[in-house]
Amino acid sequence: AQTVTQSQPEMSVQEAETVTLSCTYDTSENNYYLFWYKQPPSRQMILVIRQEAYKQQNATENRFSVNFQKAAKSFSLKISDSQLGDTAMYFCAFILTSGTYKYIFGTGTRLKVLA
Amino acid sequence: DSGVTQTPKHLITATGQRVTLRCSPRSGDLSVYWYQQSLDQGLQFLIQYYNGEERAKGNILERFSAQQFPDLHSELNLSSLELGDSALYFCASSSQGGAKNIQYFGAGTRLSVL
């Protein structure tokens, strides 16, 4: 069975600073996708970034980037130049490229950006 | 706005009752997914439909059922409700049913069972 672990329940960062959120996963499969979703107080789930497992290059979306270490089964999210609007729950998620196509979510990291 | 519409936004009901949650996917999306998020938990996959047919089942209780209609909207039916069913229920949709297709989430329906 696949699992996703987020070991940091809560984190805080000063505005304009950089923060890294950790995520590890466990699977015996070779082909999958990894995602980071953001859930602000509005509760809307918003896709932040996606990484295809077959790609060695780390995905980047503006201030958000990932450090994907396939051998270590690690998928961390780096937020640069943190903004107050980044305050949210962040969920790491995993999906196989075959089978049921269901997301396996971690339990989340609550990030607070401090002014 | 993700383009996925969920109604109602809030639902308050009593134990033993039955409710129906509705989801309209993004225009053109064929696949619909239902997830449950209990307080401060990650999302748990319940069920997926693709073009009207059930594609995959997750941790969905027997008291819960879902369907996807010809116009592609979907309904999640929850019956014999218990206090523990109180949660945020999300619907997501994707263009196809495969993993590479990004799932777009609705704003959720908050169910409170009293």
C-alpha cells in the first residue's frame, strides 16, 4: 500500500523568508505523480505544483519549487519570498499512473507566515 | 474558481438522517472524484466515476453511495448518518480518468451531524 508522510504538523516563517516543507512517501511502483496542494482558511484545495516521477528535473512554479529525490522517496516543497497569503495547510499527495488514480494524501503541514 | 460547483455549502442534520451532496464538474470533464476530510485530517478518497460509470472505490462506507448522471453531474448520498460522518466532503473533476490529468477541487460541502 502507498503512504504519504508529512512529519511537520506546524511551521512558521517570517514574511519574505524561505521555508521548506517535508514529505516522504512509500511505494513499490515506479511510475507516479506527486503533488502539493494548498488549503487556505477558505478550505478550497488549490494545486500548487506537480512532479512526474519519471522526470529528474525538479518542478518549479514561480516562488514554489520542489526537491524530488526518487531514491529517497522524498518530495519537499520550498517556498521562497514567503507572503502572508501563503498561510495555509499544505498537503502532499501521490497518485499512481495505473490502477485506481486516487490521490493518497498526507496529513498536512499548517504553515503560518508572520508579518 | 476551479469551475467545480458543489452544493450545498453547508448542511446540518441529525443522526439517522439521509442527505445528498451534489457536484457539477468543470465543463468537459468526464471524471468525478469524492473525498472526505475529517477535522484537521488529510483527504480520504471515497469513490471515482468516469463518464457515468464507477471507476474506483476507496474507503467508502456501505451507508454511502454515489452516482454520476448522463449530464456528468454527480451526487453522493449519505444515509443513517452518525456523528462521525461530520466532515468536509470534496468533489474533484478531471478531463479524463487517468493519473496525469489534474484533479480540480470544488469548495466542499461541510456536513454537520448533530
